[in-house]
Amino acid sequence: MPKLTVHNQQFWLDERPLLLQAGEFHYFRTPADQWEHRLSLIVQAGFNAVACYIPWLWHQPQPELVDLDGTSHPMRDLAGFLDLTQRMGLYVIARPGPYIMAETINEGIPPWVFERHPQIALINQRGETENIASYLHPDFLNCAAEWYRAVFAVLAPRQITRGGPIVLVQLDNEMAMLHWVRNSFDLNPVAMEHFAAWREAMYSADQTSAATLAERLRYADGAEGAQRVADYRRFYRTYLRDYTSWMLATARAHGLEVPAVINIHGFANGGKTFPIGLSQLADVLRMPDVISATDVYPGQIGEGTFHQLVLVNAMTAAIQNPAQPLFSIEFQAGGNLDFSNMSSAFYDLYTRLCLANGMRAINHYLFFDGENDPILSPVKRHDWGHPVRKDGTLRSHYHRYPLLSRTLASYGKALTLARPETVTAIGFRLDDFMTEVNLPCTQAATNIIAHQREVILFDFIARGLALSHRDFIAVDLQQVTLDPGRTPLVWAMLDTTGDPATERKLVDYARAGGKVVIVGRLRAEGELAQALAVQITSDPPFTPRRVQVFDIADIPASFVQTYHGELGTVFATADGLPIGFRKPIGNGEIIVLGAAFPIIALDDLRAFTTLADWAGGPAPFTLSHWADVRLSRGPNGDFLFINHYGDDPLATEIRYRGTPLFDGHPIHLPARSGAILPLNWRIRPDHTIRYATAEVRSVTEEAATIALTFAQLTGYVCVEKNGITQTTQFTNGAILL
């Protein structure tokens, strides 16, 4: 039987690379006699899979009633729905919970579970009971185990390993997201017993009781209280890991054979908050048997925001299972309500961007509107501007999906196997995002680090690299071993919350020949300050200053540090005092910029690009008119991804490392559109497309003839056939080779 695996940063189906494109369909919100029509729209969109939540509260509304075959209601016929997907040739990503969220009562947990077992509920720091289960409470686990037993009786025989359509199963949904959103500590006695055990293992002699720990957290204050909160946040990573281990073992006991997926929540503020979810789930995502998938809701995309998604993808890749590709299991397909003014180009553009970043599995969420039964929600309408309305009619952005799908199918395996070419790295400390729950004693510190990571990490380093065409990977400085041979230049945001081990790692990396650009604040007595032999004076947090970087003066900044000592080459000042310097360390060097400011003007970008050029990280691309360009390289061809976020048509000439691409022909794009352009794409052993200036929409072979169609009517194609290269201009959107 077929088998889905992950290795070499790809999904493989029987050792064939698989680009997985799914649309989320909630069968429980659409009448059963319309299921086939909705699934046909997924097929017409060019997708090869459907994903679906399986709501526990819908299929077991009462303890005595478990309906998974439609006995009590036709929209509960999960078995029939799955069999229909197989007949229609679609793979399935099943999402049975226990939690599903999805705007349902109790986030998908049947109300009777809390009614029968009130002791399972989270108790927050205010002493209030919330309708969130303390994950490892044995009574909750007993109920969840019975749900798994019932639902896997339907899922297990329909896995691809047994001839069915199911290729992946997501366990639970958005673990600990509610705790973060509500700022709720879990002080349930069971959770506190686990916390007590964690502390005893961590601190050896500490044997504080669960009840005492709960009380101390409730009234935590001062530095000692802040340390308790930090301990709790770190402990909760292990609590979520242990809950995941339980789910995985229980699912396998009931027949799970396909890979298990855990999704990562928290995409808000353009993605700047998303790494908090990475931090919460860090121990889960590092489990060898877990595939991680992101929830991605950018809301909009443009020249001022696209870098945020690029950094989110890079940070996810740094934390997730290294064998897998990027995977988004909730990839925004909604928000385009009728009369909403939402750009229908948004969905196409950010899909292209994520494909350029190496994403190879996407579940477009949610693809269909629907209606709720009162068991699911007191709100009947479930409508967030998805591509397909509840009556089956189509919104404008639906029509972009099949066009892009045709291009992806045309490039096929060659594109799927291509990997992004990056030129530098962004280093981060995941613990700088360990800020999901707070008490008054931690809120001020959280406000400071949130400012630094958003302004410096996202809107200075990532935005500067993205706008200047320097594609990057990300590395977790607390986990990775830095090798100057593989990563000669690292950009890092540091603050005074840094740890000695990370600072020592950066010093050792520089001494071994690496180059580090540090933006932010150094610890006054830290390893870096000692290695650099500098004394530090720090402004109070949020104090505004005007700084000069190279020859660019009057840049508004804050969190400024001034440095004293043998600084090497000074390149930035505030009121004449050094705030930026470059100094050799061993065989390498460290560059420090002690200020926080986002890139919001051309002067800011010029300061960044001057710094980047000075640091020895030249940009591979130059364009006559700006667009977002990224190169992916593969064994069967390379692909240039170009996204144009502007509101007017674009014509731009592109050079790569000084050499004109496309023989100097300009690339033309309509407003707010993208193109995936082939470079050295081998479509047959004797045919190589050296380049095409328009995106390929179809490839048809008949006997000795190959027909190509394009997304544009006019353009140029350069073809090498049997060693002979010929460039042809097409004028009707097609060409015969």
C-alpha cells in the first residue's frame, strides 16, 4: 500500500515528491446532498486534497450517542464523507481534535464532558474556573481516549496505508492558544502536580507542594515572582509535550499509521506574534514523530509587510522537524467578504511567497462558508469571506486558485524539488518569545522584549534583508551550532535578557572566523561585553533619541546604548557618542548597533543596506524597478519567483550577481500579481527551457511536439534542443517546440 513519508525537506508518496494542496471543508456545516458539489470545487481549483475538522461535540452530543455514520443526522456521516472524497480522487487531512476551535462551543469539546467532570477545568490565577481542560487531567484523558477509540474506528481503515484517502492526521488544535489569548495560567491541581515534579527535577532539593506553587503563582511579585513565571512558562512546554505524547500513543493504539501533525497558533500583528506559539510548542515540535504545521493569517500583503511572513517561515523551519518542508495547515483563504474591499490578489500573492520560501504543503483555510447547527454554535452563520459562499456560488478570488494550480502542475516535480537559495542568516533566541502569560511582575519586561523583537528583528533586520533582496534562513541561537564555513554571516537581535551560553557561542563563532551583526542591547557584564572590552551606558527603555548611522542623520530611535573603550571602527553615533562599532575578534569580527528603529523611510533602508554591504553580504539581485524576487534551485531546473505588490503595472530588468537574466528582456507584470519563471528547466532529456519571461500555464506533449501556454500573450522563450539554443518571441500566449 502507498505510504507518505518526510525526508530531505519534502513530502514523499511512495518516494515520489508530493506538493500537497488542500482546501478545508467542514462537512458538518453543509447539507450532505451538497458535499459532492463542494468537493468538485476543490478538484476544479486544482487541489489534490481536502482537510476537515471532525468535531467531537457534533459526533457525540450526549455520552450515550456516538454517531459517525449518519444514523442520527445525515451530516454526521463521517464514514460516507471520507468514502466520497476517495471516489473523487482527493487525499484527506483528518483533524479529529479533541480540540478543534473553529468557532464552536467549548472549542469542540462536548459540554457534557465539563458537566460530568467539572474537576478537569483550568483554574486561572484569579481563582476562576474556565472551560478549558487541563490537558493531562486523567478524567479528561479518559474521555478523550474514548473519543479516539470511536473516531479512529472510522479513520484507521481509511488511511492511505490501508488503501484509503487519509494521508495525515492532526492531533488536537492550537494547543495553549487560549491560555495565551486569555492570559490564563493553568493552576488546576493536576497541572500543579506536574509543575512540582518539574521543579523538583530542575532544582533537586525543591519539593514545594502543588498547592503551595499555585498559591505562590497567584500572588507572585518582584524578581522572585518573575522567576516563578519564567519557570512556569518553561514547564508548560514540557506539559504540552507530555500531552502530545499521550495523544500520539493513544492514536497509535487505535490504529494511527500515517504521520501525526501538530499545528502552531498565534499569527497576529502581521505574524510578529507568531513565534510566541513556536516558543510554547517548542518541545512538541522537536519530537521526532511529529510534523509541525503553521496557522498563517497575514490579512494583507505588500512591500511593507511581506518580510514578516518570510521571517515567520524561516523561524518555523529553524524549529520544526528538519526532515520536513514548510507546511501550513491553516493558510488564510477567507477575509474577502462581499463588499469588504479586500484585494482578491492577496491570496495568490502570499501563496506564491510561501512557495518561494519552500512551503510544500498548504491547506487553504477555510474554503467554504456554511451554517452551524445549534449544537456547534449559537451563531448560525459561519461566513468569513471564503472563496465559496454557503450556497455554492463563487467569490472573485476563487478563480485565481486554478490558474496557479495549472502553473504548479506544469512545473511539476522540478518545482517541488527546488529549494530556496539564501545568502545570509538571522539568529534569534526562542526564549525571547516566551512571553505568553504574564503577571504584573513580568508585564514591563514583556513590553520591552516585545518592542525589541518586533522593531529590530522583524522591521529592521528582516525587512532590510527582504527589501534589499538578501534572502535568509533563521537559526535558533540557543540550539544551533554555528559554523563559519556554512554560515559566514549572522544577523542577530539581542537584548539585556540574553543568556551567557548564547553570547559565548557568538564570541566563539566570531573567533573561528564568523561575522556577527548584533542589533539591540548588550548585557553590561555579559560575555560579549567582556570579549569586546567595552563599557556600556544604556538609555532608559523607550527613551527617544536621534541617531546617525554612517552619513544618515536624524534617524528616530530608542533603546539606545553608548559604548566606551577600544571600539575599532565607529559607524553610528548619538549626540556624538558611539552607538555602533565594528571590531575584529579572533579570525572574525563583531558589528554592534545599539539602537532600535524600524525601516520606514528610504534613509532608514539606505542605512541598512550600507551596513549590509559593509558587513560583506552583497545582494545577489539588482532590479531596474523594485519587486520581490527569490531564486529556488533544483536538480531539474531553477525558478525565479517574482512578486509585484504595487497598484500599477511593472516592467523591470533583473540582474543576478551582475549578469542580466532573460538576455536583458524586461519582465512585465500587471498590478498586484506574481510570476514563477523557469531558468534552465529540463522538460525532456533533449529539451531545456533556458528561460521564459512569462509564467508557464500548461505543457502538452504530442509525439515530437511540445506545446507551452503562458500567463501572458507576449514574451520570450529561450530553448536549448540537442545542443542548439534558440530564442523565440511569442505573441499569442503559446509556442510549439
